Amino acid sequence: MNVLDKWFGYRRKAPAGKRRLELDCVVARRWSPDWTSELLTLLNILGLLVQEEPAQRELLQAACSGPLISVQDLTEGGVLPVPRQARKPVRPAAGDGRPD
């Protein structure tokens, strides 16, 4: 995904994305000063991520070339089979902002 295209897409006069609700048609008429700060932060984060690509590549290569863990290893280690209580979805704590 092109993060910058996506970011700008939602801030255009005719924003990108589907219009399902009446509220989706309410858009800003001009550039918000807050958007300048958001854009600079986004560019900074993307720049920092690009700087980390060599280290990420090395980490991925190390993980891919490392030893594999077999089902037998997991069974012997007590990880498998997964206990019944671990299969139940965890309910979010009250007030964490996520929908139930």
C-alpha cells in the first residue's frame, strides 16, 4: 500500500473511499494546519522505517535460515495441544476503547 497516497486520498476535496453514510460526505473545505503536522510526522516515520530496512532484511534472513520448530517439538514442550481455556477469545477490558 502506498501510505502517502492513502493519507492524501482521505484529505482531498473529493476524498477517496466509499460513501456509505451521509456523514461520509462531510469533508474539509481547506487544508487544516493539523494536517501539516500529521504529514511531517508521517514522513518522519516512513523515513525512519526505510533506514531500518537493512536490519529488517538481516533479521528476516536469520529467521528464515534458522532451525524450524516441529509439531513434535511443540508437543514435547507442552505447547500442543492447545488447552481448551486458551482457545476462548479474550474479552477486552472495560474502557480500553475497543468495541465489544
